[in-house]
Amino acid sequence: MALLQIAEPGMSTAPHQHRLAVGIDLGTTNSLVATVRNGIAVCLPDEAGRSMLPSAVRYRADGGIDVGQVALKAQTTDARNTILSVKRFMGRGVKDVAHVETMPYDFEDGPGMVRLRTVQGVKSPVEVSAEVLRVLRARAEASLGGALCGAVITVPAYFDDAQRQATKDAARLAGVDVLRLLNEPTAAAVAYGLDNAAEGVYAVYDLGGGTFDLSILKLSRGVFEVLSTNGDAALGGDDFDHRLFCSILERAAIDPPSLEDARRLQMKAREAKELLTSCEEAPIHVRLSSGELVDIVITREDFAEMTRHLVQKTLTPVRKALRDAGLAPDEVKGVVMVGGATRMPHIQRAVATFFGQEPLTNLDPDKVVALGAAMQANALAGNRAQEDDWLLLDVIPLSLGLETMGGLVEKVVPRNSTLPVARAQEFTTFKDGQTAMAFHVVQGERELVADCRSLARFELRGIPPLVAGAARIRVSFQVDADGLLSVSAREMSSGVEASVLVKPSYGLSDDEITQMLKSGIEHAGDDMMSRALREQQVEGQRMIEAAERALASDGDLLDVEERGAIDAAIAELRALCAGSDHRAIKTGIDAFARTTDEFAARRMDKSIRSALAGHKVDELEL
Amino acid sequence: MSIDLTQDYFSLFELPRAYAVDDRALEAAWHRLQSQVHPDRYAHLPDADKRRSMQWATRVNEGFRTLQKPLARAQYLLVLAGVDAGVETNTAMSAEFLMEQMEWREAVEEARAAGEVGELEKLHTRLLQHAREVRAALERQLDIDHDYAQAADTVRRLMFIEKLQHEIDDALLALEG
């Protein structure tokens, strides 16, 4: 009989242990969490068996917080404190949000991201989203029976830097380690492509509750390459509900309703929209608190007519994405439909007409994004099996640039560049003796700064005083695989440098996040120190495991002395991690990284050589 | 950091150093390299590995873009040959070329002002044909004659053509939008 192996306490377990990773679809209307179990992606349901968690958060007067179905129940009775569709506010100011006037919230206007006044104080959309993520995290941990190593969180492909950063901040508040921000249509393409072994050019038409994306992908031998993406980050099923709601008000000739009645009618509008997917007509019969009776019938045709312009609005990004990819509609092999809103028959008709083929509706449009995200999370966590090896090459949706003279934009990174991408641009001084320069980073396609989204402003000081036009300032943009930007500027002759991680003007400052983390932790009865300790221990452990795996596979790259140094460093870091001084662990981690840096570099070189090995030498011209 | 900056993109992608490029071999090498260095392969590893992977993946993407686009590839070959394409300094283009430039520009401007989508599309097609001819000349100059001075001149022509192509695209976009 074989003996069971038990690792010594504190020692790392087998290198191929399964890490718990999930995919989270943080949607406008509903959110889901999924994982890969025994090789199959599945959505994780709540105790009642429901996969979808309504993205609704209610702040109760008694200090409690409800999320999901429970919160939804209070949407008409406690509308001000029950936040729906908060995704629309992520990384946005009040002026950016459509239909504010019919929303029952108490907005706090000011610079930067919009805030909501609730019975529990002023809340940022990031905090509200974090509540949804906390519930999903707890659901996943209960279901999987352990702490998560990380999550892939999906975002609309057309989300800009501020919206992506806000999503990442929300995860941080919820204690979720983000393995990657993944574009929703790309996640759907992964789920569809892997399930159907698809090859060729596909379009993903993703109409969610509040966002629209269209991505064109080329699938070939396990590579998912996004050729182009376009969309509208403020167009979704909600807008169809809103149009129907306005139409109900017109037809029933109602005076401006109270906030509670407005919410009630919005609910009715949504129900009617859903009913029209399967029925030819939907009756709306409701008595308002004002005593007025609304009793009308909406036909499928009425609904299609009143929302025709919205459907047309989705086709403009479709055309643009095709043009950027250099393709005609008939060159697309299949159109994958994603998002609950694509159930509307007139949307499916419009897409079929445009592409000249019936769209693919054989997957669950509500779940496909979460399932794809789970597959990617499983791969990113290192649970990838050799046979299901694939590669995602995604792009940046919107160009990045800098403001130049006259309020014009100089584009530095063009849209649809494959990530990660870096670009540099040189600038010079305008006046004699100029010693400082201000930079304004913007995102968007328009020529004028005023028409683009302002991401950040920063200054480079200490430029040597020279005649105008003599200094050479090089500004470098780096966009990582999450689509997030960092910018640095350097004066080339003196080497003076300024580096900024772009903290979007519409984001939260580090101080604010720290404050939120603190209050959240106080709330949970935890404390800052133990959290910091746990984080450092996890990172330390991660480094030790990575080094041990590397030694096992590539130990031959080291001589005896180098090997000894790394072995000693591992022992030292392990001892530190067993202690309780988080600062000492942090210092130890930095020292460890320096010791193993050369080894890691050699391994990277080796893997690149092996990528090209097996290639015929006579193909090379030497 | 071990990124070998002396290694040129052609060697990185194991392709012959020439203007004529086998698109499929280039794409296959890009995928092969990215499957080794892409940040998705390092997401569960320590930050130092993530950083290195991002730098490598960035360089591989930049290499792919440079070799994939005809103009960027030609400019890069000139850089490797130590020839200054004179993009910013050399404005001494032939009178004949300058005339040609003006004619193209006027035609685009007129069509744009008149809002003639059909005319713009015709210009677009004509310009594409013209670009093909210029690229054929460039291939001859770079790969057969090794006449880099001539090639530098052709590169400047091609830059002008691409710029004009963008202007036509923008005009079409404005008229449609």
C-alpha cells in the first residue's frame, strides 16, 4: 500500500497543487462568479441555487448592508439608499452619467468621480462595487473551501483607464487579488472558442445592462488575437428600459412621477422588455402611489420602433471595428452574442442583417463571460494543463496621448495596439530658460483635448535652463496587460526624471483607498497589521514556491556557488515568513528578488530560445 | 535586466534581414515568442517576474509591429544600415514629387469640401494602387540594389502617402459620422 505524503508544517506543498482561482463578471445589472472544477468551467450558485447576483447594494439605516435579491426588494421603498447599475458611475463624473434626473440618488457633485449620499454616509461607486465583490468572494470561498489565490475580473472592452482603475480599486477594497482585468468580449470568445474548437475570424457583439462592446478576434491554433475593438461604455439594456419607461409616461400621460413611482415604472418597463422576448405583447397595469392607474399594452413592434435608434447606435461601433481590422462584414465567420440584452429579437435581426448570417446564440448570454473568465483565471493561477494551452493577445481600446500647444492631442499609443505596449514621444521647451514642464495625459480619438477624457496631470521639474527648443524631454507610456497606463518623463541631457503611475482624475487617491480599507477593516474587527502581515507572507511564500519550481526545472543554469546562494536565500526568506514582522518580510522579499534576479533573467532567455528552437537554421541570414 | 538590446528584431523573430517578409512566418514567430514571455504566463509569479515578462512582451509586440508594417519595416532597415532617412531634416524632395503631392492634396480637399464620398473612395483606391507601386520600388532598392539613398527617398514618399491615406480616412469618417 502506498504511503500518503505529508509535507512538513511551513514547507511548501507539492508544486502542482491546485490554486483556487475564479472568474468574476462584475456586471451592470447582474454579477457572477465561476471557477474551473475538474476541468470544466461552472458558475457558483448561492444557497438558493441562483448563479446571478443582482448588482444591487442597499445601505440600511441600522448600519447593515444588503446585496443582491434582498437589496432589490427595497428598490422602490428605499430608492435613495438602494444603488442599482453602479457600474455606470465607475470612474465617471456626474456630467458623464446619462439620465441623472430620473435617478433616485442623492449625488454629491465635485471634482473627480461622482459620489452618492446614503444613510451610511457618502459612498464612492468603488465602495459600492466592492460590496458586490465581497459577496461573490465569500460565495466562492465557501463553495471552494479555502482562500482564493486570485480572480480574473471582467470589464467592458471599451472601458477607459479611469474605469479600469476604479474596478481594480474595488477589488482591492474587497480583498480580492486581481490576476488580470479581462475584456468581456474576449472572455466570451475564450469560452466559445474553446468549447467549439473555433478557428477563423469572429465578432463578439456584447450588449450588457449598461455597456456595449464589439470585438473582432482571430482564432488560430490556440491563439485568441483581438484585431480591433470598439463600443460605447454608456449604452446598454438599461437604455432600452429607459426608452420604454419614457414611452409609458407619455402614453399614460402622467405628470412627473415621484421617485418611488418612477422606480416602480422602471421595474415594469424592464419586465415588459423581458416579456417581449417571448411574447408578442406585454400589458402594463400598475396603480401609482399618486392614485393614477397606468393600463397600457406594448407590442413587440412598438418596442422595436421606439428603440430603433438605440439598435442603430450599436452598429456604428461595429462598422468602426471592422474598418480598423481591415475586414468586410462577410469576412466574419461567426457572430457570438453576449449579454442579456442580446435576447431582444429586434437586436438579433439587426445583427443578422448587418453580417448577412444568423448570430450564434447557442451559449447562455448571461454566463458566457464569467465562464471564460474562470478558464483564464485557472490558467493564470498556474493550474494550466499542457494540453489546454492557449494565448490571449488583447488590445487597448482607445488611443492615449498628451496635450500639446493649442489644446490639441498628440497621440502616443494608437487604439488597437496589442498589449502590453510601450511608446515614447519627445518634446522640447517653449521658452528660453524653462525649467519645468506640465503634462496632461488624455485618452480618446478626438483631436481636441476638450473632447477626450482627461486621465492625469503631472510635472517634470529641474530641467536645465537652456534656450527654447534645446532641452529634449522624452515621455514614455507603458500600458500593461490589464490595459492600465503608467507614464514617465525624462530630460535626456541631465537625466532628470519624473515618474507617475497614472492615477486618473476620475479615480480615487491612494489616501482615500487606505482610508476605506481601514474603515472596512475596523468594521470587520480585523486590524491593519495582521492584514499587512498576511499579504507579505503570501507574497514571500509565492516567491519561495516560484524559486523552488525554477530550481527544479532549470537548476542547471546555475553553478554551485550561485545555487548555494539561492538555497540560502530561500531558507532565510522562509524563516522570515514564519515570523510576524511584516516589514522584515518585505525587506527580505526585496533582498530575495535581488539574489534571484540573474537566475530569472537566464530562465527568460532560455524560454525565448526554446520558443524559436526547432526552427531551421538555413532560414536565417547571418 | 537581461533584455538584449543589441539583438535586432529580425534576429529576434529569426527572419532574414530584408524588406520582403514572409507574413505567416512572422506571425508564427510572434505567437511562439508571446507564448513564452506574455504576462499571462507570469501572473501567479512574484512581481519581479511579472515586470520582466511585461518588458519582454512589450519588446516582442514592438518588434512584430515594426516588421509587419511596410513603412516601419523599411525605416527600421535604414536604421540598421546606418542610413538617416532624413525624416525631419531632409526636406529637399524633387520638384516633381512636390507637384504630385500638391495635386493629390487638392483633389482630396475638393472632394472633402464638396462632401463627395464616392470621389474620396475613388481617391482612396487610386492611392492604394500608387502605394503598392512605391512599395515594389522600395523592395527593389532595399533587397536587390541595396541603394539606401534611393530607399530613403522612397521612404519619405511612402510617409507622405500614408499621411494622405489617413486624411482621406478621416474625411470619410467625418462625412459618414
